[in-house]
Amino acid sequence: MFKVKKPCNNCPFLKNSPMFLDEDRLPEIVEHLDNNGLFHCHKTINYKKQIDTETNEMIKESKQNQFCAGAITYLEKQNRPNAPLQVAQRVGWYDPEDYLKNKDKVIDSLEERSIW
Ligand code: SF4
């Protein structure tokens, strides 16, 4: 879950990210994270096996799924990791410092993304 430690080049949490998202999408992702949700790296999800194609909901977790590094960095930068991150840190699966190395590349607030 914590193998991807660096946001990728088109991470939606990057300053100047080239990724286009609907206006509401990033706030929705952050709300989900704030409600202790996980945000998996889309590159690691097996869409055929894990996503219900009718509802678009995750129906099955997999060990291969990785937590999005950009999302983690965004939360850690604001010093508000959600409950899954806090638990993972306590059991030693996860070290915020791995992610904070890239903190300067990641937005400080959602407003930064809404200006382009
Ligand atoms: S979901 Fe994966 S590929 Fe996309 S930004 Fe996050 S870590 Fe990078």
C-alpha cells in the first residue's frame, strides 16, 4: 500500500499539474480522504477485477493497490494524516518523511489548483 512514495508527473496534487480534472473532483477526493478513505493509485488498480462497472465502486481490495503518493504528501504537508495513515505509521508500514521529501512540488491548498 505504501510502495509509491513520490507523486507522478501528472499527479492532480502537484503544483502546475498537467492533469485536467472536473472542478469538483479534487475537492471530492480530499473530502473522501478526510473521511478516512483511501485513494488508490489508479496505475495499481485492476479495473476488471476490483471495480463494479455499473456503479464505478471499488468492490474488492487487493494487496497490489498503492496509496496515491500525491494524496499522502498533500495530507502530511498539512499535518493532518487521516486515520488509515496514522494507523499505518503506528505499525511501521509508513513513514511520512518519505513523502515530505517532495512536499515542495505538492499544492498547499485546493485553491491553488482551482486557479488554472
Ligand atoms: S494515483 Fe498514482 S499515478 Fe496518479 S498521482 Fe497518485 S500515485 Fe501518481
